[in-house]
Amino acid sequence: MPNSSKLGISGRLARAFKLNAITPLLALVALLLGLFAVLVTPREEEPQINVTMANVLIPFPGASSTDVHNMVARPAEQVLSQIAGIEHTYSVARPGLAVMTVQFKVGVPRTEALVRLYDVLNANQDWLPRELGTLTPIVKPKGIDDVPVLAVTLWSKEALPAEELERVAHTVEAELKRVPGTREVQTIGGPERAVHVWLDPVRLRERGVDVLSLKATLAAANASMPSGAVLDAQVPGGQMLKVETGEFLRSAQDVGDLVVGVSKGLPVFLREVARIEAGAQLPQRYVWYTPGAAAGGADQGVHAGGVYPALTLTVTKKPGTNAVDVAGAARARVHELSNSVIPSNIQTSITRDYGETAAEKANKLIQKLAFATGSVILLVGLALGRREAVIVGAAVILTLTATLFASWAWGFTLNRVSLFALIFSIGILVDDAIVVVENIHRHQNLFPERTLRQIIPTAVDEVGGPTILATLTVIAALLPMAFVSGLMGPYMSPIPINASLGMAISLVIAFTVTPWLALKVMKPHAHGESAQAQPKGLGPKLQRLFTWVLLPFLNSAKKRWLLLLGILVALMLSVGLTLVQWVVLKMLPFDNKSESA
């Protein structure tokens, strides 16, 4: 056996931590940090890729879509192309409005990208003639957090019109905005309320009121402005009171009572020269709802295949919050508002629940991770023994918990890609602990006269160098994937980073916590037990089986063709299993409902 004074770094670590009282504390800290990470890490369905985008709205009142395209959209594309780090620029010409969509490259910080956009717009304010009639550009940033995590559709079995549903929707909006973690709540499909004014040309001529002066009167009346301040003498010491004149028009009666001129010494009210009605604006979007079988039968007033007017409320979350928690809290709030704020004759249907699908997929992958860990522990128990399986299982669990905390500290969320990285690396994470425990187990059989305290440092040191080299080799093979550019880089980055972090942590645990566990858990040999004593369990039987199968290939030069035949059979079996898996995957039906939503 090597001298303990010549131990390498792995042997020294094992010798330092095998009896150190801080070792179980470090293991406990790693376990608690992992539990903390599981509780606080946001759960998402997909990795959050920060692709900064922005819509630049350029109003051009009264222009056709052709004029908007030729006079505004095309010159705007040339101006926006000056921005550094830009990926694409799209333009949509609408009557009276040009919509420019600017997409930056993946990795450009959101704040920096928006500053560049504003700088270019401000530096090129003279890119269009002043007399053209365009208004000031409006910038609306877009990002991954603008995707709704919850969509609630309001509809009625009585086929209520959208304007009646909208009154309830605006009230529900205010309630949902109070839910912690929500960022924006919008109503899709609402026509909005408006006061319509239909002018009567005959009455306008009779009273001498022209349209331009009437328009100016309406604009001036629908405003509230500060007019100054006066001193309130009734208050001791004096107090300044702000004076405001004008008010906003709130109803059809307020609009009809406006004085728009004077005829024959009498005021002319707007209601005398126009027909005024309160109603709904022309809808920009329409939402229709078709109930399925779960919505009820014909006896409940729901017709199968019927189409009903509807509105949809969308809820987005704040950056860094848990989509599962935000969607669940908003869904619970909608349920509380039913039959109170939401009348009993209006139905609520959840048409999108990102939190539910994210939680379902995350929980399923966590179950797969637990199954993989249990399978590894079971195999170790069959091969080495129950005590060795306990040591390996504890090392794997501590590695996973510490890796989850490191993943949270790195900024990753719990999504199916990051969890897949842990499942993918579970077979590699367990190697370090298995190698160390197996070599300690082997040294027990080789040197039965020595105690575990004497065996552990040299046994760990014997396999320390190859274990470190193998771990660093796998990390070196995985890490380049983290530097892939484009959309796939941030999407796939949890796999190489989480796997590399897990392997590095498993190496540290194998040299520190595993020796301490081996000293506490492994059963020492009885005093005076001979080296020829045969160990019990499945391990020796497997060793004798492999010796019986492989020894002829190694001892007989005449049977080399058997080795080639064995390799050929193994390759054929591998190809056959791959084909079987491909056929099974083709035959299985896949439900893409959650992905298409």
C-alpha cells in the first residue's frame, strides 16, 4: 500500500473529511440548499430566452396603406437598419398607421437595445418632411414575458353581446391586477364604449354653425386644465386653492348639452344640430366561443357546436416570478369572483393555462428523475450490497440537491430542458461515488486486517486521478454546447451547464462526503478474517460470470474470431433495438395540444 504521506489531492481530501465534524454539516447544508432551490425556483414550461423586440408605431392620419408603405414604412426601415445588433426589421402598412417590428440578436440586453432604438429615432427626427402629417413614433417593447400565462374567456348561454360582457371584463381586470406577480391584464374582443354624433347638415345651415368650429368646440370642451390658484382667506394663515376649469365628457347627455354656437341671440346646443347616441365602437377584434362536451349539455342551455359571442382576458406575469404560482392565483381569483362580480348568467372558461402545463411537465420529469435515481441505487445494492447502495444513494441525492441550488443561482428555471439535463447526467453523476465506494469495498477484501480508517484514504487516492480525469473529460466535451449562438444557444444551455455543474459537485462529494459515509455505514471486517474469505452477494457471482465468459477470449489466440463474432452480434443487437424504438415512436400518438396552445 502507498505511504499516506504521498497521497494525492483526492486521498488528502478523504483523510481530512472522513473524521471531520464539519462533513455532516456540509452535507446537511447541501440538502437544505437543494430544498430551498426547489421551493423558490420559478417553474416554466420552456427556458426563458430573452429576445428583445419592439414595435415602433408611426401614425399617419388619413393616409392609405399604399401611401403609408411608400412614404413612411420604407424610409423607416432604412433608418432602423442603422441600429447595432439588429437581427430583423419587419414593417406592416395599415391605413393611417405604419407598424415597424425590430428584433435584436439573442443576447443583446433589453435596456441596451431599447436605448439604441431611442437614440436612432431621436437622431433621425428629420427623416420625414414636417408637413407630411405623421405623428411622433411610439415605441412598445416586447419580450418573453408578454406571452400570457392565463387566458379566461367570458361567454353567456344567453348569447349576450360583447359590449355587455365588456362591462364585467373591465371589473375583473381590476381584480386580477391585484394578484401578486401579474404584470398586465388585457381584454381581447371588447368593442369599447363610445358616444356617436351624427350631424344634421340642414340644421347646421339653419343655425349658422360650421363643422370646423363645431369640431374645435368639442375638442376644447372635452378637457380639464389648471387655471391658477387663489388664497383661501377663511383658513388661518392662508391656504392656496388650485382652480381647474373644464371637465371631461362622460355621457351622451353631457355631449348634447354642449353649446356649439349662437343663432338669433340664443345658444345652439349640440343636440339641436345632431343625433347623439351612446353605444359601442366598431370592434377591432372578434372572439367567439364554441363549448365542448365539458361545458354542459342541451338541458343546460348549451347547444353542441353552437357559437357564442365572447371576450378573453389575458394575464401576463412579471419577470422572474413563478408562472405556476401566478396562473394558479389568478385562476383562483376568477373562481372567487364567480356569482358575485361575475354574474351567474356569464360563464368563465380557462382557454389557456401555461402554469398548469408547466407544472404537469415539471412534475413528470421530477418523477422520472426520482425513478432514475432509485434504479441506480437498486443496481448498486444488487452488485455491492445494501450499505454501499445507501452511500451511493446519499451521494447522488446530495449531488442533485446541490446542483439544483447551483442552477437557481446561475439563473435557470425549473423547465423540461433543465430537468432533462439532470436526468441525462444522472448516469454520469453516480460514477464518482460508485468508483470510490467500490474501491473501498475492494480494499476491504484485499486487506482485511486493516480498519476502514486506514483503508479509506489510500483507496480513494488510488482511483482519484482517473476519476478526476474522467470527470474533466466529460465536462470538456459538454461545455462547448453552452457557447452555441442563435436561439438554440440559450434554449439548450441548461443541458451543458447543469450537467457540468453536477459532475463537478459529484466529484467534490465523492472525495469528501462519501469517505465519511463509508466510515460510518460500511460494515468493517471481523478481526482476524482471512483474505481468502469470499464476499457474499451478487457481486462475486457477476464477477465469476464475466470471468467465465471473457477469459476464453483473452487466453486463446485461436478464438479471436469469437471476439469478432461477439462484437458483430453486439452491433446487430444495438441496431435492432434502435430500429424497434424508432418504430414504437412512430406508432405512438402524440398530443400536441399543449405545445400548439
